[in-house]
Amino acid sequence: MRQILVMLSFLVFGVDFMVGQNIEVRLISGIGISPSNIDSKTDWIEFENHSKLIPIGLDANYFFFPKKRFNFFLGTGLEYSNNSYFQNVKHLGYGYNLKAINFSQQHLGIPLRIGSEWKVFHANSIGFQYELQYNLAMKKETVIKPEDFDFDLNGSFQYSYSLTSRTKNFISKELSIYIKSQIARNLYVITAIAFEFRPTSGSYDFRTDQIQTRTDVTTGEQTQIGASYVFEKEETRNNLLGLKVGLTKYF
């Protein structure tokens, strides 16, 4: 009899515990930039690249104490991200930028999330969360190589370039703080500032071949000067500062 009463007590407590929980679903997007985007330098820098992350995520969180002013949650979800870069093609003789080669990496992220939330101003709240995310590369390799030469300086200068981008799987970590504002019953707008710590997400190879034709103004004789530049396995490694917005609903 005592064992039955104990089991019933645990059952009643467990039902009450489960009923008192809230499931939250978030649809969220935003933009992220690397520190190199903030750099105002305009001259060509060897191996310089920039990042711009555009995530689209569907998150689900489980709140433990929804009726309390201060509570905790665990969550997961799915996030698609497009991380873009560029590599400058430099005139090897005169030193100015000829063209920026744009390439991107796409990942599907699966996060594990833990966070806390503090209710202020009735139903509105301020929250903090930490995510550990596995990022799966959606396309392993991309090759950018025009079929013909490009021209500059009234046709007296011709150049070619090629870039091979490789994307890899990686694990990232993110810290964020957010504000949640109620707009309807169980429906909120969420605004977050996040900083993501990203290891190497891939690498790329780059090559440019250039030919400068010079004409002697006195004799009209033409001479050609060739130059090449190449590097391999340059890593794409950028932490990201992000701004995210979205909608969240409780069930």
C-alpha cells in the first residue's frame, strides 16, 4: 500500500510538472558580419576576405518554469545559412584592385541550446542563451573560372583568374542576448544580438595570370610583361557579430 501511495504521489507530481511547461517555437532570421567588414582599409591585402551570414532558422524551446518570473529553457532546431566571401584580383604591376571574386558556403545547422529568461513589463522579457551548433556543409566544392581573359587599361592589359572553394563541416558556439515583446496572445517579436565563435569553415585556392602590353611612343614597338600569383588552401575563418529578428509563439 505504501509503495502504491508513493507511486501515485510521483505520478501526480509528474503530471503537474508536465502541465506547467511551455513549448516555444521560433521562426528567426538575420544578418551577420565578420570583423573584417568593419575594417575601413581600401588597399589590397593579401588573403583578405569578408563574411556575410544570412541565417534562416526554425527553433523549438522547452521552458521549465513558465509561470515564474525567472525561468530556464532547453532547445534545438534547424538553421540554413549562406556565408559569403570575396577575394580581390590585384593588378600585380600597379597594385590596384581589378575585380572581386564572390563565392559562398552553405551550411545546415543543428543547434543544442540552453538559456534563461527574465520577465519584465508584464509579458515582455529579456533573455540570454548559449548554443553549440553542428554545421553540415551542403555543397563540398565550387569552382569559379571564366572561359576567357578579362581586359583593362584600354585593352592593353589582360588577366585571368580561378578560384576553387571547399566547404567543410564544423562546430560553432554562439552567445546571444535578446528582447521578447508581446504583440498578441502567446505571440511575440524577438530581437537578438549574437556573437558566434567559428573555427575554419572551409578553404579556397586562388590563381591569377596577367599580361601587360606596353607600346613605345617613339617607335611603336610593343613588349609584353607577364606575371602570376597563386596560393592554395587559404582558410575561411571568421567569427561573426549578428543581429537576428523573428516571431515566437507559445503552445
